[in-house]
Amino acid sequence: MGSNNMWYDDIEWEYKGYKCLIEFDVEEDNVKAFHSVTTPRWHNKDGKTLKEAEVVGLILSPYDSKKETVENEVDYHIKNGKFKEHKNG
């Protein structure tokens, strides 16, 4: 039987001002997803930058490629000013 060659395109989108990215690492026997977001730049009403945008790697299951999971992390960050702390295991 021939090999099963599937192509996985990275997924990029914007959600509530955050740039979201799911990148795929395709290996011979599995595919893993890596998640990151770029936070928006924060500025005051005069336009002065208070905090630069930053890229944050999210600690999520490498087998979860749902946009909704990343969007839930963004919603948590907006509400709490930080990303969730995840425990391994």
C-alpha cells in the first residue's frame, strides 16, 4: 500500500485583535499542533505605547487543532490579564 501523504497547512487568523497561529509538525506516524498568539499593542488615548505586542506560545495539547481552543485562551487573557497556567499531566 502507498504512503498516506496528507498536507497540513498552518492556520492563521485574527480574534479580538490577537493574531492566532496553529503550526503543524508532520512526522511519519503523527501530526502535532503548536499554538501561539501575538497580543495586541496596548496604548493610551494619546497613542503612546504602553505595552508592545508580544508572541506567546500556548501550552495546549499538541493533538488539539481547534481554533476554539486558542480563542478560549485569548478570552481568558482579556478577562484576567494573563494566560492560563497549565500543569503537565
